[in-house]
Amino acid sequence: MPRVSFAAPTTVDEAVKVLASASGLAKVLSGGTDLLVQLRSGRVKPDLIVDTKRIPGLIGIREEGGFFIVGAATPGVMLSGNAALEHAWPGIVEGADLIGSQQIQGRASLAGNLCNASPAADSVPAVIAARTVAVIAGPGGRREAPVESICTGPGRTSLAKGELIVEFKIPKPKPHQCDAYLRFIPRTEMDIAVVGCGINVTLDGSGTCTDARVVLGAVAPTAVIVEDAAKALIGHKLDAPTLAALDAAAQQASKPISDKRGTIEYRTKVAGVLARRTATIAFERAAAR
Amino acid sequence: MTSSSEGLKVVGTRPVRPDGVDKVIGRANFGADMVMPGMLWGKMKRSPHAHARIKSINAAKALALPGVKAVVTAADFPDIASEEAFMGEGPMNFRDLSRNCMAKDKALYDGHAVAAVAATSASIAEEALDLIEVEYEVLPHVIDVEAAMADNAPLLHDDLFTQGVEPKPTKPSNIAKKIGFNKGDIAAGFAAAEIIIERRYTTQPVHQGYIEPHACVVAVAPDGQCTIWSSSQGHFMVRAYCAKLLGTEIANIRAMPAEIGGGFGGKTLVYLEPVALALSKKAGRPIKMVMSREEVFRGTGPTSGGVVEVKLGAKKDGHIVAAQLALKYQAGAFPGSPVGPGCMCGFAMYDIPNVAITGYDVVSNRPKVAAYRAPGAPISSFGVESCVDELARELKIDPLRLREMNAAKDGTKTAHGPTFVNIGYLQTVEAAKNHPHMKAKLGPNQGRGIASGFWFNIGGESSAACHINEDGTATIVEGSPDIGGSRASMAMMAAEALGISYERVRPVIGDTSSVGFTFLTGGSRVTFATGMAVTQAAEKVVVELKRRAAMIWDISPEAVEWKDGMAFPAGQNAGNFDPLSLADIALKSGRTGGPISAEVSINAQGAGPGFATHICDVEVDPETGHVKILRYTAIQDVGRAIHPSYVEGQIQGGVAQGIGWALNEEYVYDKNGRLDNPGFLDYRMPVCSDMPMIEPVMVEVPNPRHPFGAKGVGEVPIVPPMAAVANAIADAVGTRMRDLPMSPPKLRAALDEQNPPRMAAE
Amino acid sequence: MSKHHVTTTINGEPMEYLCEAQQTMLDVLRDELGLTGSKEGCSSGDCGACTIIVDGDIVCSCLMLGVEAEGRAVTTIEGVANGDQLHPVQQKFLEHAALQCGFCTPGFIVAAKALLDSNLNPTEEETRYWLAGNLCRCTGYDKIIRAVLDAAEEMRAEAGR
């Protein structure tokens, strides 16, 4: 591994300054579960690594003004350990919890998973489905952006030089609103998602869907918000024709590649399968909330 | 000469292994844990091309980097003529081994070592690699075995002519050799058959997957004395191979066995040691070289992938009258696939009168294959055992009953020559029939598969010494690296022979200068052959102990008995003496003639083959093609379980590897012949949550040629699982998978072809 | 490039070391501190042979930089036993023959200890999923799981006393 500089700022402003003024390639380090793998393999050769974990607020979960505020560098174990978040958005917690092993969970963060911008990132679909907003600090000050605007392609984000995500604002769910996340992998653990699906639904008293967001992962260069899938759910109960329409919409929206993890044909079919299974769980949970 | 199990006091029990505490507290020293003062770090530069001529290598910039002390290439190794040496588990040609360790003239696979560097830190060595300039002329490459056999395939070696075909070919080929085994009259056999089925199966190369990457620390002194610390399956092999590749005498090398973090056959040859020695010689300092996981995948031998064509002819009542097998195994960059054993094992479980087997050893632009647990057999058995299952289904005969009907027994002559004696195959089939697993109910999308397996097991050369210490404890020095707990069994057998408690026997694995020649740890030979040597050494010591007691009592040695670790006068006439314990005699040894020790070197004959029958239950998710292993029972004839826990462990480990081979493991190459998945993320071995408990059932049909009846156990367990899983999937969803791995996308596609999907509703 | 000075606590002992920024915690443990019990199996966080505990959570030390240990509490395999008193997990591994080559064993023991520190009554499934990040190629995991569940039972009995 090439020699590299290291900084561990203790405020957001300091982090922004260090990132903005870096002369070469600067990478943010939260959990390091992607960065260190890439460093070791030579895929990424940064000149500077900026550890954000010493900045107060970047690790932690709090409730404020109708939102869950999750620090950007909060590790997965903290998400799955937060009973309120797990009850409100089990799909988000599941998605994050599925990243790697228990050891990875001790480090991996939502911001890291998002900004690594793998099309198959497990925490991203449910986070987008919940209409989460990312709070970004940069040389121009703070700004907010919907999470779906962050990834622009595999390995690429819309963050400008000097910018970093500080926290995520997840809106608290309404009554009878809940989510689910499922992924398909060949083993039972430790694989990158071949397909991932996050669904957020709101039901009325009769079990009819009044709002929905369906997001697919690993079937396109970035996570896909499937409008037609949402339309298939809204105004309906989860009966056989609705499931069939949902399946078809999910398959339609899938534009995957064939690689060592799955073929185009396979990913497309499984997108439909997962959409049905994820919706079933989301509906059950929403009805119970 | 087998003792009855009631009479044994230590053999058959489950004591804690003597190296156990060191291993659970992290103190045990593996290959990469050693340091030598002044050592440098060595790193290997590897070809990024699957096939290329090496036009030039310029290391000037690398040598100029501060901290770099030496660079070596093929020019630093002596030219070796082609020479066969059966030293490892499988054929080995020293010239090929040398060229595999360091490419000469041509890079033959993505990952092939082309140069190496030694520097004062690992990071400087890495930086130096980038500064070595290699000029390649990229050549067309070939990966797939049948593509490599085609007439117009890119040729790897222009001096490779197919052996085993007449007339002798004049054109070079990628087909290194053709072999065959025959029994009876195959044409007549098929003519007499009432049903014939013919099928084609394929498998992919899979890696042994040991968690410890290859590592060594070596030092070459100015007078040429070499010290090698490495983890391997045979330090005598390391010594011999390095001597050959470096062109030095064997006595100049002392190889020390580090603890080894898994081998499964993949560490029965050398990769790093010769290169590290060359660097050490040039730099004048010790060298440490450790492979990364990526290097392990790109640069070390997996086992072959292959094509398996099976044709079975049977009577309607299930008797198999004719069996034909054609195997095409890919050997990687140099000849030497395990197609021979693959041929020999294919039908070994069965008594079939007419058999014709053909095998091809084929090179292609992939890493040179290395042995992997019962090399060759899992591949051919996947085909044969699947085909036997397909035959059973066609005939509507229970798969266990079909095997019972055709089972090899004592007196069955194999297609490859030997006649079986003291085998336990039928016993494993009977045990399977009677096992409660066969009665467990299956639900929707669940199925059960049966498969059998065979492996020869070998004996071979082993040395061992038994030293009695002054306080009556014993030290056993043997030369077999312990890959699975064997040193515990050595201590147990010695304790049994000496008649003392296990706790008073300490086993040690001696380096090449401290114990006699011992063939490597492989072929399921250690408990059999080294166990035999250890037992014989202990028995020689007992003879000497009796002689010393006789001296003390001033009677004839014939009048002394040895029982439970004590000398007794044999009967009234011998004299009325109190028994002498081993400790008593040891204390007096200086006055009765000196140290009490015996060393034995043998070439153990009479290894008993291993047979197994496995039962596997799966559940298939038809929408995703995901397969879950619900339950697995592995029944095996183990001869005698010296330490039952470690025998069970061998069975369970082999099963898990077979399941990975069946479901998800494979090498993925891109169109440039570069390996796409050189890591544990995308080379998918079973993880904890993928596996159920594995029930090992040990059937004991003792081998009378071993002092305690042991047969080799380590390799048979990996032979049946792939077919067991495939047969279970066929039972569950009616889909026959003939191409490994049976990964979800392939299973889903096969299911869709069988039942074209409608738009499904939950 | 100058080295970083790190002050940390390892297995209850205050420790200091110098390291380059890109050196992983695993590199530091093995090559600078002589704590070779943690093993390198893959350097990509897929095998768990390098598992350590940092501030109570298991992590892969190959995915952590040495500089990040500043001010943290680290436990490695060398710190699991209490002097010559083996931890119940270690003892049960020996009794159940839950190791063959022993290379993955330190990682498993640290991970299993952390499991039992947080949950003394895991089911077989919970145990398997917790340990899914630890690869073993020798044992097929059967005896490892039995050893961990047996250790849990012993620790529950001990706690009940």
C-alpha cells in the first residue's frame, strides 16, 4: 500500500477545511469497510484519509422534530440496537444489518454505504424508500438533499470537493406506515446483493395502500425508485392481481448487468419475486403499526 | 493383530489434543508468525496476462529504490531438464514446478510469477514491484478444457506431445496425455444391457480454500546452508523440491514445519520457498514472503474442472452390466491433472463386469492445479453417482437398493487392477438404509439424495522416534505436519503401546534434520503410516524396557512381561519380583545401558481404502433457485477411529467442502482470461449459517495391516456430496442439474425451462 | 512520511506504538507489537481470522487503521484467557475438538466471546448468523457451534449461581 496522510478532525468545519484544501485525492473514513479493502487492493490510492469519527454528532441517533437524526458515521450495531428506529423503520435497520458480517456491523455506516455508491448497497433502498434526506456540510455551508440524489453512478456521488455527509434525517412514520427490505444472495450471508428491494407503504384503516415507495437495488447503475410499482400498490389491497402488477413493474424497471453475481435474466426475474415478498412484509407491518 | 476394542485403554477415547491450548490462546506459530533478525520482506510480481511471451524484464528502477535489496527472475534459477518425481500427491515434473514458481520465457496464466523483490519493508517491496518493467507480447489464450483440446486452440507448450496415443503425434498439443483402464468386454456388456443411459456432466475448478495463505521465512547463509520455516504438508517435500529447484544438495537445507492453517492438498508443493531462497541468497539476509488472498487465488493451484461423460448399461432388475467413463480434466498451465485417480475411482464402489474408462489430461491458461482432497475423485463421482441416481429413477429402484445390488465386496476386482480385501462399502449402504434420516418426512420443495464415494488411501514412507525421558515420560518425534489433530493420535497410539497414560506422552513434529525421512501429509496416510511407525517405535522401546527389567532382576528377557506400563515377571518360575514401572526403569537407564530410545523408518504397506455413503436433504426455493441444506448424514468405513472426534471432524469438513463445490464455488474469468473473483467475497465458500449440523456415522471394519485397525479417513468425505446434493435437488423439484456449481441463477433457469413461468401470484 | 504515535489500551494494558497511516490494525498487532494471535486470511473483511474487539464490538482488524486505535480499548485473542484460566469458550473448543488446523480459531473465539458477552442464551441459528463472518474450511462448523452453545450453557449456570 502506498504511503498516505491521515487527519482526524474534531469539528465539521475542520473536516470541511481539510477536505476542501487537499491537494491530491482525499477520502473520508468512517467505518472503513469499503475504503480499506480498496486501499489494500490498490483500487483507490488516496493521498489523504480523513477520519470523521472524532467529530461529535457524527456517531449517534437522536429524535428531533419529527425525524430520526442518524449521524453519518454511526455503525450498524448502533442502528440495530436502537429499539425506536427498529420499530419505526425495520426495513432500514434490516438493510443496514445485512451488510457483511457482525464484524462489519461494528464499523459500517450509512454514509459509507451510500457514498461508496455500489449499485448493490444494502442500506440504500430502504433509506430512499423512507424519503430520507442527507445533511451535507461543505465549503458553501450546509445543504440538504434527498438520499436518491447522492449516487450518480457506480462509485460516483454528487458531492463536491470538500463536502461530506454529516447526518441523515429520516422522517418518522405515520400511523399504518412501515417498511421492509429483502435481498437475494446465493449463500445465507456475506454476499453482495444480487437484487435488493426496499418498500415503504402507508395503509388506511381497511388495509388499502394510500402511499408507497418501491426502490430496487443492484438492478441498475444506482438504486431505482420504481414509480410504476408504487402506482400498482396505491389504491389497492395486496391481493393476487396487485402482486402480479407489482412483479411486472419491478421487472420492467430492472436494467441490470450480467456479472459474476447474476445474469440479466435472473436479476430481472428475482426483482419481481422480491418485490412481491417485500411488499407482503411491509403491508403486514403497516397494518400492525 | 487387531486388539479388541474392549482391551484398548487410550485408542478410541477423546483426549484434548496436546497443541490445543496454544491454538486457542493464539500462541501457536504458523507460517507468517515467524520473524528472523534482519529479515527483509519479499513480494512477487505476477503476470496480468493469461498467456504472453516475456520479452524482457528490467529491474533497474526497482533496484534503485531505497530499501530494495534484491530482485530475482527465472534467470536466477538453474535450468532444469524435464524430470518426473513422485514426491507429492500427484505427478510432479521438476522443470514444470520450477517454471511455475518463476515464469521462464512465457507467462501462462493471470497471476503467474514473473519476478520477485526483497526490501526492508512490505510497503517498499510493493512499491518496487510497480517499478519492475516487464515487456509482454500478449498471446491468444484458452481457458475451457474442451476449447483447449480443439485442433486450432492456442498452444501453451510447443514441446508438449500427447502421451498415450499411437502413432506418436508430431504436432504439439494441449492434451498432455490420454489414459485408459479396461475390464471385460465393453461392447458385449452394452449389447447385453436392457437399459442404457448416457449423460454428460461438467464441473468447475475449485480452490482448496485454506484460510492460511502460503507463507515462509527463509535464510541462506554465505556457505549455502539454508533454513526454511514454512507451513506445508511436508517439510521433507519442501526440502527436496527446493534442493532441486535451487540446484543444491539436500543436506544443505533444513526445513522446519510451522503449524499449518489448512492444506487439503494445496500445500503439497512449493510456491514461495524457492523464490524466497533465491532472494535470500542474493540479498544476504533472511526473507519473509507471505501471499495475499488474491495471490492465493491467482497464483496457486485449484483442482481441475472437467467434463465427465458416463454411460451405464443395466438389466431391468438393476444389475449394472456395463459402465463407460470418459474424463477430460484441465491441468492448468502444466500437465498433471488428477485424471488418473479420477478414472480409477469412478466405478470403484461397484462390481461391474465390463468397464471402459478413458481420461485426458489437458493444459490451459489457468494456474497449475494442485491436489485437493481425494484429487480427481469428486469430479468423476459427481458424474457417476448422478448417473447411477438417474438410472435408479429410470428403473424405479430405490437408490440405496441399486447400490446394494451392485456393491463392491471383498474379492471384487477393480478396473484399475487391485482386488478388494477387508472393505466396508456394503456396511455403509446398510447403515444408510437403517438410519433414522431415511425415515424423516419431507415437505414441499424438499428432497433427499444418496451418493457414495471411494478413495484409495496410501501408506508410504514414515519415520518416528520414541524417547523415554529420565522421569518415565515419553517424547515421540515424528515427521508428519499436523493438519487435523494427528499428533494427538500419535501420542495415543504410543501411549497404548507403552501402556502409560496419554498425558505422559508428548508428540513433537521434528524438522528435517531431527527425524528420519517422512513422506508428506496427504493421501489420508498419517494415522495409518506414521501411526504405524510410531507404534513400532514404541513397541521396540517396550522390548528394550523388558530387557532392562530383566537386567535389573538378573533373569532372561523372555521371562519378562509388559502390561499397563509395567514390567512383570512372567509367571512363578521367573522369580518373585515387584513390578517395575516405566518410570522406575527410566530412572535406572543410565546404569542399565544408557538412554532408552528407538527410531523406526518404514514404507507402510497395506493401507485400507475408504468408502462412504451420504444422505442429503435439501429445500429448494423454486422462485430464486436457492438451495438450503436441511440435513446431512455421512456414513463412512473408518477402519478404527483412533481419536473419534478428529475422525468426525474430517468427515464433517469434507462434507462442507463438497457442499460448497456443489452449490457456489467456481472460478470466474473475464474475456481476457483474468480471474474475476480472487477473493472470499465472490469465491463463495460455505459460511456458518449455510450449514446444518453434519452427522458423521463411523462404521468400523478394521484394517488388519495396521496395529490398531486404522484406515485413512480424510479424503473420502469430499467425494459424495456434489452428487448427493444434485440427487436431492432432482428429488425435490424434478430438475436434474448436470453442471456445477448448481448456483441459484442456473437452477432457476433450469426450473423455468422445465416449467415455463406464468405471471405468478402469491 | 513520518509515523503516527498512538496511545491505546490492548488487553487491559496501556500501549504505545508508531505506525504509518496506511498500516492496518492487524499489521500493527502482528508486525509492530508481536501479537501474532490475530491472523491474516484475506485482508478484505471476508474471513474474520483477524477479529478483535474494539470498545465492546467485534471488528475486522484488517479493516481498521492502526491510527484509529487512539484512546480506544482493544481486546485480542491474547487477552481472552484470564492468566492461565481459559475462557469457557476456549475450554469448550478443546473439549469438543472444535479446531483442526487452528488458524481460524482465534477469530472464532474472540467473536464467540463477544456473542456470549451480549447474549448468554443464543439459539443455534443466532449463533450461526453471529459467526457467519468467520470462515472455517476444516470443520464444517458443526463442532464449533456445539462448543459455543455448550460454553453458553456453562456460563449461564455460572451466572445463575
